[in-house]
Amino acid sequence: MKYQKMSELNTLDNLLKEKIEGKTILVRVDLNVPMKNGKIMDFTRIQGVLPTICKLVAKKAKIVLISHFGRPEGFDMSQSLASVVDELSNQIEQFSNCKTKVHFGVDCIGISAAHAIEALQNGEVLLLENLRFYKEEEANDKEFAKKLASKADYYVNDAFSCSHRAHASISGVTDFLPSYTGILLEQEVTSLERSFEAPKKPFAAIVGGSKISTKIDILTSLSKRADYIFIGGAMANTFLNALGHNIGNSLCEKNMAEKARQIIKEAEKNNCRIILPSDVVVAKSINDKYNTRNIDLKNIREDEMILDAGFETLVNWYEVISKCKTIIWNGPVGAFEFEPFNNSSVALCRAVAKLTSEGKLYSVAGGGDTVSLLSSAGVRDAFSYVSTAGGAFLEWLEGKSLPGISALMNCCTNKSKTA
């Protein structure tokens, strides 16, 4: 399986070697931030693109940011990126004393967008309106991509989280502009490449979540590269059931039993060991937190649900993980949203964080639930790298080529702008 490599991409450092003062740089970012009552609830995505923006500001380029926001049906001002401008400006100013003026354009194409871009001064930033106000964005319309590129001299993709989509602003614009990776995108690809292309061995993966059906490709891909795959969460129930264990009233995809057995056999052929829980924490319902039992698999009652991995499992898993050099994590190993069924997930991620801080382990984690878990455990910053890319991260784990990365690879940065 061939993964896309940073060595095949043109980085921002290469662009910064050019004379870009006064040049217009079109930068695709992901500012699709969570909002509640008009307030941004998480600044992670804004903070992630600050290094790229401020590097370009320092070079006195004219920076034009484009992004989507939500899933609007046409022009829906309740999903306008105008709500992000003030906080974006504040975050830029707080980042390494990077001071500049941030403007907002009421459209992303057309006369108003063109006028806003032309009015930009060197070292200033312009955020254009929501790309998804136009259906042509998601349709990867060539003419729409051409319009986006028409006033720019260069293109930078700093939205790895969107690069699994073949949209006009991701894979279409590269047909018209010399194109480069942003710093955040470079970090994402480099970290994932280090985990898959040439990981230090032994290499382990922790895969959790509720359904095996949504992670078949991930498990298949990992089984070809990892030495160990630890499977937890409700997904482990499907494997346990497939192996003949009584799982009581636990969540389980019984129709996936044969697929689970096939994955185990394929892993064995690849010298990859799949490790399941040996003991579990059960209760009669997810809300029954005062009547739980940590028991061996053979002692599960018909009216009980498996809701977390047990203590013995944690000890056994840690013994193996402590001997590994690389680990990638996607999905909790229990119902971590509900105490006390978060105990194993929290204990395990803290153990991985400790091994990482001691320099014994290179750790990469990603996926929405996984990021939330690390945050709740207070160890998000202790992992080697935490990806917030969501779908792009998962498709990378599956071994798929991402359209946005492929577009950057196929773009010749020396070609003339044809927009």
C-alpha cells in the first residue's frame, strides 16, 4: 500500500523562498468551528492555521482565506463566516505578536470579492464568505474553482481536515495556481507518514468505537502494518461474539461475525496479533453506574451489558504497549461519555501519554471521540500528535488517497497561472 508522502509535496518553506511581498496568496483553511449562541466553543481549528497565516504576514504577502462553514442551503446568513472574523483577528494578534488587519469579504467570488482582494494592503488578511453558499463548491465545478483562483498568485492548502473531499477549493484550484502545503497540513501528513510508512517497531494500534462495520477498512489496513491491534468499545463485543463468547445484552453487530473472523485470520497471516478484552465491566444499563461488576468473560449474565474493559485487560494491554515504539489510537475502549465506564479509556490514554513523555513511544491519535477522550483525561498535549481531521484522518488510516493531497502532488508549482 503506497501512502502519500510529504517528499512529493511542495511545502510552505518553498513558497517563502519566493519573492511574495505584495503577492496574493489564496489559503484554504478549515474554520468550520463549533458555535453555540453565536460564540465559538473550540478554537482548535483557528489556532491550527495561525502559523501559516503569520508566516505569510511576515513576508508582507496579501493573504486571502477561504473556508466552508456548516451545511447551508444556498445563502444562509445564519452560517456566515462573519461570526468568526473577530476571534480570528484576536487569535492572530495573540500568536507570536503577529499584528495585522483582518478584513471580511461578503462573497467568495464575483465583483465584491474581487474588490475586497484588490483593496488588501501588504501583510493584511481577508476572510471571504462561506464557500458552501455555492453548490458548485461541493460539486468541484471547474469554473467555480477558476473564479476562486482568478485574483491570486499562489494557492496554499492548510486544511488537511477537508482534503478527503474533492471540492473546488481543495482539488479544483490547483489546476490554476502554483500550489503548496500549509504548516498544519504538513504536520498532519508528516505525523501520519511516520506512523505508517516507516514506523518504529513494535507498532501497535488501539481501535475502539461502537461498530465494526464502519471500521472494516481501517482494521484491514492496520493489520498489514501493525504488530498488535487492541480492539475495545462495543466493537470488541462483535469480535467476542464471533469467537463464541456470551456477551449478554451487549451492543453487538451479530451479522458481522463472519467478517470479524475473517479480519482475525487476515491479521494472523500478516503476523499481526489482534488483542481483545479478557475481562470486562458490566451493568444492566448504561445509566446503572452504581451496580457494576468487573468480571471474567465467562461470567456475563444475559441481562448485563459490556460497557468497559476490565482491570486485567488494562494490565495485559499495558504490558504489551510498554514494549512498543509506535502507537496510533482511534476510538475509546468503553462508553467513555458515562462514568464510571470511562475508567479504562482514561487510564489507558494516560499510560500512553506517560510513555510518550518519557520518550519511549511515538503516539498519534485522531477522530472526534478520541480527541474528546484525551481532552477529558487531560493528556491531549502529551501525545506526539493529535489529529483533529476527522474524516481525512480515518480515510488515511484506511489507506485511501486523499483528493486534496493528490491535487497538490499533481500540481506543478512552476506552471503559469491560467485562471
